[in-house]
Amino acid sequence: MHKTTFLKKSAVFLVLGIAATNVWGFGGGGGYSAKCVEPRFKNIKPPKVIAPGGEISFTASTNTDPNSIKVVVKGHKIDLDVKDHYGFQVRGNMPVELTDGYALIKITANSKPESCVTEDAWLVKIVK
């Protein structure tokens, strides 16, 4: 093969390779995927100490699917009251069966509309 023929073929492949890269870079074959924005939780109460049956509350961000919010404490699923007010105001009560000791309060929720899952938790001391 002549040197000039080789250079011409190499140049053609190089140009095609660059063009293909630019097409893919602008969505020419790949799907569009929106970035999922996870729900956030704030105003978590109580921060450290709670009585058996005491109130748990927090605010979930506006992008939270309110039907997906779940709170579990030591295997006990907590019944929740969720109100739409500057985000979602969430309230529930610690199980009365849990007395002295420590408990991890776990929150799980999905975002909307992308539906990514967020988990959060905090440790409290249960005191009679």
C-alpha cells in the first residue's frame, strides 16, 4: 500500500470518528436521563431524647412523594400523619413498648417525579 493511500484512509477514519463522537455527545443515540433530586429531611424532632410514645416529627422537602414516606423504629412501622405545608410536615409516635435504651429512627421516602429513594436515620435515647 502506498503511503499517500494509507494517509488518506487514516484521515477519513479520523474525520468519521470525530463526527461520530460529536453526534453521541449531543444525544444522537443515547437516551436522556434527568438527574434525580433526592428528598431532604429537616426539623427532625426529637434530636436526642424521647419518652415511650413520644412524638416524632420532621419536614420532608416538596419533591417528596408523600405516600412513600415510611418511618421504622426497631422493627416497628410508625403510623404517620402527613400534611402538605411548605413541604410535608410528618408526625408520628414512638411505640410505647420501647422503654429504656437507644433506638435508631429510620426514614425512607421516594422523590417525585423521578422516583429516587432516600434513607435517613437518627439515634435517640428512650427515657421513661
